[in-house]
Amino acid sequence: MHAIDPWGSFAVKDYGHVFKEFGLQEFPEQYSRRLGHYLFDRGIIIAHRDFDRVLKRIEARKPFVNITGIAASGPFHLGHKVDIDLFRFFRESGGRNYFAVCDLDAFLSRPDDKIPDLKTAKKWAVQNAADALALGLEEDDIYVQSRKETRYYEFAFELSKKITKNTFEAVYGHVDLGKVAANFLQYADIMHPQLAEFEGSMPSITGIGLDQDPHARLTRDIAKRLPYGLEVPGFIYFRHQSGLQPGQKMSSSVHESAIFLNDDLKTAEKKIKRAFSGGQPTVEEHRAKGGNLEIDLVFEMLKFHYPDSKELGKIGKEFASGEMLAAGLKQFAVDFFVPMLKEHQARVKENMKKAEKIVNG
């Protein structure tokens, strides 16, 4: 059995094996053409479960639930930005929007040396909410688990009776009580917007990394056994954004693996310049053979975040042909990401009071 750990920091590599084992559908190229956004055009979106129902709603200009979230366990990095970029795309496509800042989840599922108390989770929740606002979300898009309506908690407790210890252990490989409790909240996050007290039954979409598929499978299974006539939640999967060195995804748990949105600008520049390169060992060899875009992690970061596809294609060709050296590609990335971070950090400061209100009332 191919194990997937939703709480781990290592990237899933064998996509084909996971697709086959867990019944994921590859994301069709025709869908990408119909959606017209670089996240789809560049192969960043790789798989789905029932996205076709949401696509029909988008094209018919009918509402659908757009739900995602983040555990409030640390600072945002570029991997989190992709999640928000996808959420924003669906918001602009007619979604009814629910962005969960999961302070209770973080406290329950993270070790004490990382999140020792709910106060710490709430501190990160404020920072995360400010980041989300700075990245273009509105106050009405965001909620914090610990301040949700009573009906949300009632629903989470209802869900707790729909799964057995054996099922949980079969899917996750363990029965950690904190993570069990956190998961019921996650299932509630994804399904509660379809309750009559919120939007009512309609197709929904949640963007996740492939490592989060265990949550998706159980959510879908539970939805089929509830008495509310909910549509089975749909999921869309983005390719892992690699860390700055091979073999890891960007992770809040491994600080050197990621560009964090609150990184000091000089620190961010250093991280980019130290990132694993697909360039050749010498200038002469690079000019002759060209760079390897498939393994260059700086180009991968640009692929996930640089909005101008034409310019990105030009840069890629120059590096792959040997015309542009690794140092030139890294400088191009520095010139893009460092001003982006500077502007983002200024917007975070502007939104901090709003974020504190969202989290603390």
C-alpha cells in the first residue's frame, strides 16, 4: 500500500502510482484550455475528483462552494500562496467562498513543541489571516475555526459518529487522538457550507496537494452517508511545489526548505541563490549542453508564481539552450520575488487590524 502522510514534509514523487491506487482522475488538458489560467496551463493542476460538476457551474455562471484552509501552525510560504491563488481563481469564477484559518486544527494536530497552546495557534491565525488578506482575499471570505457558528460544531460532532477507529487507522496508519479530533473539524470545514443554514446543497471544490488526499477520500465517503442530501465534495490537486533542495516539499516545519512570505528580503535572496540548480558544473559545459529545467528548483518556483507565461517561456528557452547561466536565472528570480515579498509585507501590516478582528472579534 502506498502510504501518504498528510502531516509529513516529504514530497510525493510517483504520481502515476498514487493516481492508480486511489482512483484519482488526471486533469484533462481540455479543462485547462477552458479555464484559461496559468495554474492550469503549466501543468500545476494534475488531478481531480468530480471537478467536472464544478466546471459546468462555472461555465453556466451558477454558484458553487469554494472551500479551502490552512492550519495556523506557522508562517505562510510560497506553497501556501499557490493554494490562495487557486482559491482566488475560483472566487472570481463565481464561488461561494470559505477560507478556513484552522487554529483548533493546528493546536490539536501539531506537537507541543510547535503549538503548545491555543494562544500560540491564535497568534499564527492572526498572521495567516493578514497574509490571506494581503494576497487578495476579503474579510468575508475568511473564518477562524474557534469562532464559527454553533451549527458548525454540532455538525463536526455528528461526523464523529460516521467513522470508526478501524477506518481511521486504515486510511492514516495510526489513531492519534489529537489528529482524529482535528480531522473531524476538517471534514466539517469542507462539508458545512452545503448545509441549509449556509449555502445549501451544491457542488463544491477544495484545492489540495496530493498528500492531503486521505482527508479527501474520507470526506467524500462520509458525505454519502449523511442525511442532508449533500453533493459529494469535489477536489482539485496541485503538483507539489518542491523545497529549495531536492526531495522535500516546501514545509513550515523545515525553515530552509521554503521562501516564507515574512522572510527578511536579504534572507530570501540568499535562499534563492542557494537553491538547487539545473545548470551544468562549468560555464563551458553549460553553454554547450544547456540547463535542465526539469530539476532546476528556481525555475520551478517561477513556474508556480510568475504570471507572464510568454516571458517565462522565453527565460526557460534561454536557460535550456545555455544562453542564460544559472546565476542569471537566479538573479531573474530574485528580481521578481524580492519586490513581491516587499510589497506583500507592506500589505500585511496594513491588514493586521482586520486580521486581529477576524481571529479575536
